[in-house]
Amino acid sequence: MIIRLPANWRSLAVIAFDLAAVAVAWFSAFLFRFNGQIPVEYLALAWGGIAILLPVQALIFRVSGLYRGIWVFASLPDLLRIVRAVVLSTVAVAVGAVLLSPEPALPRMVWLAYPLLLITIMGGGRAAYRVYREHREFGALRGVGRPVIVLGAGREAVNLVEELARSPDWNVVGLLDDDSSKRHREIFGVRVLGPQSEIGKWAEILKVRHAIIAMPDASPARHRAMANLCIQAGVRAFTLPAIGQLIANHDAVSQLRRLRVEDLLGRDPVAIDTPQVREMLAGRVAMVTGAGGSIGAELCRQIARFGPAQIVAFELSEFALYTLREEFSEFFPEIDLIPVAGDVKDRRRVSEVLERHVPAVVFHAAAYKHVPLMEEHNAWQAVRNNVQGTLVIAQAAAAAGVEKFVLVSTDKAVNPTNVMGATKRLAEILCQELQRQSVRTRFEMVRFGNVMGSAGSVIPKFQAQIERGGPVTVTHPEITRFFMATHEAAQLVLQAAAMGEGGEIFVLDMGEPVKVVDLARDMIRLSGYGESDIPIVFTGLRPGEKLYEEVLSTEEQTRATHHAKLRVARAFMPNGFAMAELLQWLNQGSTRSDDEVRRDLRRWVPEYSPYNPPKPMLVNTGKLLEA
């Protein structure tokens, strides 16, 4: 005959254990009071008391939610529930004893010892079971997996160490923390070895090639310092996301990610005037051109946070438009995204879309942005796309009564030395002129530098070269650039749009310039290699490139706004600018050669000075050589 246990047999076993604990604690309290020999009259009292105590305790334990937890995950909340239940039941029984007035009276020592013993037995039983299960299931994992050092010994680090103990992939061999009071102490059997600055020393002693930065609430500067320590120590670093990005009910191990170059360039988080931006976007229609690009797509994501009535995503690339629509279907299903295929130079299509959807604000991010590609063989196309495309959509926006038109510009428009920068500056001039003529539409411009991870930027290029085994190609050992995260740039574009009164050229605070070669070295080290494994090759400046970008936020060139990361450039209209002549130049039927484009752009953009780089260079052992 087969005996089948009920489906909830584990719950019954737990209840039986707790009731047994009640009996053991009750009689142990009497034994403790009478030094192991209970008088006959008190023995009868004890048996009579347990007959009442067991059903009362069972009821209170059940009502107190004592059986919601799982023993293998028993922790402090379970202990607190036990304490509450035991105290409540002890008080209830004590009140009953007073009302019944048994003879002889229950000793006061029993009332003191009983709850303490019961809490100890119930809590200890759960803890012992958890230790047994964890040892049985995970004990064999200790010493297995890649050795790793954890930077930090705070709450998140403690949770991480506990979870890593159950992982077959990692073996935590030590923690580093700058808090001297934690030095030489242990967390789940792992010792705090010393300060975080000693990562190199302990990595060498313990033969460790991996580290985890477990400080999600640290400031960007602190996080950047930790990342640099890992780089200098030659260890591959992982990190937890910022505390505000940690996903609730997910274990920390699943949220670990490889340290990225953005962590080395870490900037303070952007704080925008949310009510001001919400007033501009909530319940209204917003249109984004170039919506499938890096900045355009991020603008759509950021706009979605403010509950617009619609987002009109205008994009030339069919695949980029499809990708954006699929992303919104998954992550923003409540947002009405209108995917519109079209060319910003197509006046009929642009006017039709604007008249149909009547957006309150248009963000014009569509542009050709790659400097060398636009410098040779494609200069006239850069003019058509960046200048004529801007003119077409800006005029159509004004005709449709759009409230705000925001041109996404570039720092390369400052004293431009290449066709791309000059065309973007000319697009700014057009918007400034249209602002002078505008009755309703306010035209604003926003400039910023390189966006990390955008299509065509150096970071994904370097990453691909590293994955192929190198070499990593850098144009010049002294070239520097400003870098900004995509989400930061998009947020500041929205803030500038909300602040603008018309005609301003907003300049984003790009922070400190970064040497591109240093960026390449850091990315190589982040990938766990050295320059002996993946060399850096200097190839020489490409057409239209210059060594340094302009510093955009000096007091001489800009004025402050009420937002710390936004300034307004003092850009002036060129003397004698004639819109009619520019329109005639743009609408001519024939294609202009690259040299003709550069010649004519100097007429419309007086500050444009084409840069003639030296001959192409190749590198040998880090030295520039003429090709």
C-alpha cells in the first residue's frame, strides 16, 4: 500500500515543528525555573497549560503570517514575524492566566523564559535548515568559478556576495572597502582585505583577473575612480547599475554588466526641469526627423516619458523606422508612434505630414554627420541634406503653425573647418533668419559634440576592432574630442526646447575633452588586453578633421541660463545675408563639385575656413611617418 503525502505536507511539517517547539519551550521554562525538578503540583499546571497553549499558539502563528515564508530563504523578516507572533501569543496566554487564576499561580520566570526559548528554537530551526540546504546545494560551488574581488562592502555588496556564493561562475576571494572599521572583518566568510586603492596588489597576490564594482549609489566621480583603478590593475571589471536603475525582485548577479567606456567618462546625472518639459509635451503631438538615428531614436524614447498624444517619427531609412516601431511596440505600447517614411528634402511629403498631424514641436535631427565622408565626393549632398532639408522642414513647420522648431546642431558648426560643420552652421543661420520672419513658430538650435555609441562614432568602431584582434586605428596621437551619453544629450535637447524663447543657439556642457588615443587604450584594457596584444596604429588626420574641437562654454562665447548644463552661444548673423540668393544657389539644377561647394560655403558662412591636413600618415612603433 502506497501512502501519499498531501500536497501541502511541507506546511504541515512546519506547523508540527512549531507546535513541538511550543511544547519544548514551555516545559523547558518550568525545568529552568525549578532547576530540573518540577514539583508535582506545577507539573499538573504545566500539562494543563500546554493543552490550552497549543491551539492558541497555532491560531496566532497562522494569523501572523508565519507560514508565508520559505525556510530555505529564511532571513530577518521571518525572525521578526516569529518575535511578533510569540510576543502576541504570550500576552494572550498571560491575560487568560490572570482571568482563570490557576492554583498554584504560574511562576513569573516561566513567562520570561518561555518566549525567549520559543523564539530561539523556532528561529534557530529555520536558520539551521537554511544552512543545511545551502550547504547541500551550493557548498560544492565554493572555490569553483572565476576568482573575483568585489569593490565595496555596503549593503548591495553584501547581497551580491551572498548571491555569488550560489553561482558556479564566480568565486569571491576578497572584498576591498575604504571604511577602516570594516577592515579584516568577514562577510559570508569572505574577508575585507583592505582599501580599494590596493586592487592592483591583491589582484596580483590572489591571481585575480576580474573585479566587480558593487557601489551602485556611488557618485559618478567615485565610480569613475574605481573604474580607472581596475583599468590600471589590469583586471576586467563588472559593475552594478546605478541604485535607481536596479530592477526590483531581480537578483544582483543577473544585473551585473561589463564595465563600459561610458563608466570611464562618467558624468554627473542630468537633472531637467520635468514640469517645464512635461508642459511642452504632455498630451501633445511631437515630431522627430531622423527618428531612426541614434539621437532621433533617443529623443523619441525621452519624449515618450512625458505622455505625448502622438510621436510622429519621420525617417528615410525603412529598416531604422521598422526597428524603432518594434521597440516602441515592446517597451512603449501605450504611446501612439506614427512611423512616417520620407525625405526631409521632399517638400510635398513634409508639408503633407505636418498638415495632417499638426505637431506642437518638431525636433529636426535628420542630417549627414560623418565629417570625412561629406568632405570628399559628397559635399553637395551634405549641402542638400543639411541645409536644404532644414529649410524645407523649417518653412513647412512655420506654414503649419508649429509652435517650436528645434534644430539639432553640432559643435563642429563653431568656426567650422569642414563641409559638415559649415552646412550645419548654415542651417543655424537659416533658422536664425526664419526666426526674424516668424509670426508664431519659435526656432531654436542646440549644439553638442560626439555622442557615445552613436552610428559612425569611434567607440563602436574601436570595439569592433578589438573584437577582431586589432589593430585599433587612431588618426593622430594628439586628437581630442568631447563625448556625451546619448540619453544625456537627448534630455538636454528637450530642456533647451522647453526653455527657448526663439532664436537661441543652446550649447550643451560637454565636460572635459578626452584624448582619443587614451580612450582607445582604456577600451583595450577594459576588454582584458594590453597594447602588446592589440596595438594602436596612427593613420593620420582624415579630410576635414582637426585636432581639437572648440571649447563651447567659455564666458567669452556664451552666456549662462538657469540650467547648469545649458548655455546660449553668442552667434551673430553674417552681414549682408540674402535669403533669396541662398535659395537660388540651393535650387540650382546642376550638382556642384566639392571644391565649388567649399568655395561657395565661405560666402554664406564667413567663419568657415577649410582645413588642409598634412599628408596621410602611417605608424610604426607609435611614431608618425609620412606615407
